[in-house]
Amino acid sequence: MGWHGYLALWCGVFGAIALVGYGRSLAGVTRAQRKVRVMGRIEQVREPRHGASQVGGISVVVSFQDPSTGEEFTVTNDGERGEPIAAAWTGREVGVHYPRGRPHAFRFTDDLGEGRYGLGLPNCSVFLIYAGLVTVVAIDRGWQWALLGFGVPWSVTVACFLPQGARRAGRRIAMLTSRAAVQGQVVAVLKDVSVDEDGDTLTSHTPIVAFTTHEGAAVTAYCPSGLPDPVGSYGRDVTIHYAPDDPAVFTADLAAEHRTRRIDFAFSAVALAVGVAAVAVGAAEALAG
């Protein structure tokens, strides 16, 4: 079987997967669409233990209601319960999803809308079809078509992301500076030990900060960055800048937020330049050929 035969097989298999996936999504029968998605409320935040593991997130008690029966459930996030809760305060709403009719199989999520249509697999299949087509065209007609096949979608994606990312970073800093900072304290430093594939032991330390907002919310949250010497930060007083509408958005180092904004912009600009250069070189070679 030649290259074109393999391409036909490749496209046929992934095309069928994509069609079935999109069809199921349109019919509303994907696994993601069959899940019940509700908002829960944090009723209690348990005090973190210094030296414990960060696996599972901050320990909380959450209540939610099953819309089909009206039954109220009060649960904890102990064990494997979806996305870890990295910031918690009494009254905070958190996303909860579970298979229909099985509320005890609940999982927590930061974004209830993410993946709700079950399009991950069909979208991936379409990407693989495109990658296969670009590969075969590049083999048949020259490497410049690989540059074009990579450069065009890459440049368009980065060009769309660049202004959105800049606006998002600007809004984040505006939120963090919209109210006066508050004083907080590192109430625990979590410790996790793992072994990599080479057998080396890796140890990570994650400080937990507690602070009270001007609005009266007592927040307990992971602070993975912004603190010098996180290992020895237990008990340290820290200055916290937070977003009034969502205290989960906060920082202990406002200057680092500005640096991150500049670095992200520079990285995106370089990525765009790489894509444009690939398109330019590929187009020039294609025209010359």
C-alpha cells in the first residue's frame, strides 16, 4: 500500500470517529452531555495540616441539590473527586457534575461548561486528519508545504490569542489592584514526595495562605508562586492583592504579575513571528518551485 492508500485509511478511520462524535454531540447523547451539572456551595473549610499532601485540594464540606429529585447532599472532597479545590471560603460556589441518577459519583470542577458537549475526541480526529493531509502533501510536493501547513494555522491561532491574552492579563491586574491589599499569613506548607522515571526523588512544597477580604470572606488557598523560600514560609505574614469579585484570583507578589504579563506577551510575539516566518519561507519556496 502506497502513501496515498495509507492516507485514505488514516482519513477514513479518523473521519468516521469525527462523524460519529459530532453526530452524538448533536443528538445530545455523549457521556459529557448526559452528566448532571449543578452549582454546589462550600459550607465548611477545614484547617489544613502543616506538612500534609496537597493531593485532593483544600479539604471542604460542600452541599448541592439534585435537580431531578430535589434531594440535598452534603459531601466532602476527600479522595479522588475531580479537580482539586485550590481556594476555598464559606459560601463559595463550586461546580459539581455526576452521571444522571448517580449523585454519589460526583466530581468537582472549576468550569461547569468545559467539555460539556463531548467534542474532545472528534476535534482531535479532525486535527489528525489535517496532520495526515499535510504530511502526505509535504512528501509528494516538498518540505515547503509542511511549513505552510504548520505556519498558517499556527499564525492564525496565535494572532487570535495574542490580543485576547493581553486583554485577559490587563483585566487580571486591574482586578488585583482595584482594592487595597490585605494582610494574610502562611498557615501551612504542604509537602509531596514523588519518584521520577529515573528513580530520583522529587519533593515539592506548596504554601497555604489564609486572608480575610474587605468583604468579609475568610479565604484559604494554595499559593504556589510569589513567596520567597516557600519551604521556610510557615507562619510568615504576607500581603495579598485579590480580585473583589473572585478572591480565588489573588497574588502575594504584584510585581511578578507584571513580569508575567510582559513575558507572556513576548513569548506570544515570538510564537507569531515563528509562524509568519514559516509561512513566508514556505510560500516563497512553493512559488519558486
